[in-house]
Amino acid sequence: MTRRRNSGKHVTVAGGTSSVLPALDSLTDLPGFTDLRASERQRAAWEECVGHARDDAGDVADELLMGCVVRLDRGFPAVCTARGTFRAEFSARLTKGDNSHVAVGDWVCARVPDTHEMGLIEEVLPRESDIARWRGGSRGERQTLAANVDVVLVVQALGEKSVSCDRVARSAVIARDCGADVAVVLTKADRASDEVLERDVAAVRDVLGFGAPCVLTSSDAERAGGEERDRVATIAAACGVAFGARAVRLLVPAGVVAIVLGESGAGKSTLLNALLGHDTLETGEVRLADDAGRHTTVSRRMVSVPDGGIIVDEPGLRSLPIVGHERGLAKVFPEIVEAARGCRFRDCTHTHEPGCEVRALFEGGVISEGRLGAYLSLAAEMRSSASTLDPDVVI
Ligand SMILES: Nc1nc2c(ncn2[C@@H]2O[C@H](COP(=O)(O)OP(=O)(O)OP(=O)(O)O)[C@@H](O)[C@H]2O)c(=O)[nH]1
Ligand SMILES: [Mg+2]
Ligand SMILES: [Zn+2]
């Protein structure tokens, strides 16, 4: 079978408009098939899928390929298989059964029929995990950002404004709830003075403890080199955190799949370009007035890091509501959740009640005000979203 690729032709996209998808030939840095690893369970599901196809109609079974979704452009998947990477659509059977949803990182059973320019996804194989967020408030829906991800890189820009510890903590809770490991990457260190760098690193450490690695980066300082690079590297060392794109790469070794999670303009695509060694991903200026990004990245896309693993670049996310993330909260704040079990009142809010073990922990100096505050605000948000949640929605 020859390697087939879509060549940037016009296709109908959701909403009925016609648009041009980027030709896969022009897209570098996608992972190769051997960079991707399916689990035992996914392999078994794939064998089963081929077995069924053989029972139904033998010739289709021979065309089937195991593949991984490596890009989603406006909902259109690109699938990487041992025989190449191609754009794919869903088989009529999946579309009819409303099973035509995939995320980047999903494993699928696909084929390219002789008469087609595009591949066909015949089956979506079971996920080991997914990274998802709640979209549109507590009555909204769960949006899968990527499937089968090992590590979430929580990306936050440094600058004049203090780093948002609330945002870091909620990202960590969502990531840990989905079963992923968490690391914090504080970007744009060149924009912050020594004092601000020290303050913000200390604040993140205070909230997350040493449970999550933290890296300082500055694409500008690394590119420029010289004094500015030395300044940031020195302050990072003084704060006890790693510095630079190389340190980020160590968080994502070969065989590991990571995703960047952060607001628009946080510098996610710039960081990935630094890891790739060239400007593959589009980046965009932030607004001067409020430092907000302009939602430059619109596709979800895997890139393969030289001498490293795979990272999914994502569009920036404005909101990250906490809805039913008990497991994540318990993983990020284990000592607080454990203490809360000993509170006198079952519905203790740990703010004023007598017999509160959480406050006892705080008063005994075991947890800081920052960490307790982050926990209390996320726990309160989760209580309130649980009470408004549509009971028919399964999370
Ligand atoms: N000073 C400075 N600017 C940076 C750094 N990293 C990124 N930027 C700038 O920040 C802006 C936004 O960067 P992007 O990489 O496009 O941000 P993003 O997080 O991918 O944004 P979306 O794709 O919109 O979600 C660009 O103008 C970058 O040049 C850095 O280390 N230092
Ligand atoms: Mg981007
Ligand atoms: Zn309590």
C-alpha cells in the first residue's frame, strides 16, 4: 500500500462552509508511528476489531490499520499508522451511531479504501485516560482535550501581574483527576524582575508543595543568550527550580505523551517551537492593554520532540471549572482531605466550625495559608457546582 496524503483540497467543514485543511505534506514534526505506544488493552481491542471484520467481510480486514489520531483541525482527524499519516473521516456506521468523536491521542482502527482520497475510521479503540475540562459552566459538557496523556504541563506566563496560583492549582486538580502527572512551566521569565521571579516561584511552591516539578523558561532570554539568560538561570537555581527548554524536555522523555494547558498567550506554542528547534507552530502577539492572547492556536496537534517524547499543542483555555473533581482534589491536597475526614461536622467548610481538623493543621503550621486558601476555594467551587449539576450528566 502506498503512503497517501490529503493535499490541501477543499472539504466541507462543520457548519457547512468550505475551507482548506493544511496539507499533511507541509506539516513537519508530527510523530512517526514508532514514537507512539498503544497499551495492551488497546492492542487487544485492535485484534478484536480485525477479527470481527474478518468474520463480516474478509477483504476489509486486510486493509485495516491500527492508528493514532495525531491532529484535529476543526474536528477533522489526521491518523498516523505504520503505513503513513493521512486525513480521515468516520465510517458511516460510526456516524450513524453517533460515535464519530475522537480526541488527539485516541487509537483507532482505520483504512484507506482504494476509491477514497481520505482514510476511514472504522472503530475508536478504548481510552486508557483522557484530559478533559468542563465547558460552559456546571451545566455545560465535558470536553476532551486529548486522550491517553501521561503528563500535563501547566503553562503560566510571568510578568508584572502575580502568577495565578488559583489557575495553577485548578489545572493540577483537573490533570490529577484525569490520572496524569503534573508539572508547572512558568514562561516569559525575562519579563519579571528577580524579586518577582522569587515571589512567584515561592507562591507556586507554597500552593502545590513539592508534588509537582516546576520549571522556569524564557524563550527570549534563551534565544538572546548572554547576561539575561544568565540572570534567569541564576535566579532559577537560587529558587531551587530548573531552567530552560531543555529542562522541560526532561519532563517528557521518549515514550511519554504530554499536553500543554494554559491561557491564550501563555507562550505554549513558543515553548514547543523552542523544544523543536524551529518555528513550526504559529505564535501570536498578546494585547498590550491586558496581556491576553489572541487565540492563535486553533488546532490540537501532536509534535515529536527531538530526543524526547510527544507534546500536544492546544488552543488556550479561558475557563477551567471544577466540577466533580474529588479525586483530583484528594491527589493534589492529600493531607488536607485526610484531615477533613476527622472534622466534627461532615459538611465542615473548614472556615469557622469547632472541631475542625483542617484548621488545626493550619494553626499547627503544617499547611500554609496559600495552600489552605487554594484548597478551600476549589472545594467551595466544587460543592456549589455539584448542587447545580444536571443529575443526568455523567462525569
Ligand atoms: N518576552 C517573552 N515573550 C514570550 C515568551 N514566550 C512567548 N512569548 C510571546 O508571547 C506571545 C504569545 O505566545 P504564543 O506561544 O503564541 O502563546 P500560546 O500560549 O501558544 O497562545 P494561544 O495559541 O493563543 O493559546 C508571543 O508574542 C510570544 O512571542 C518569552 O519567553 N518571553
Ligand atoms: Mg499557541
Ligand atoms: Zn473542617
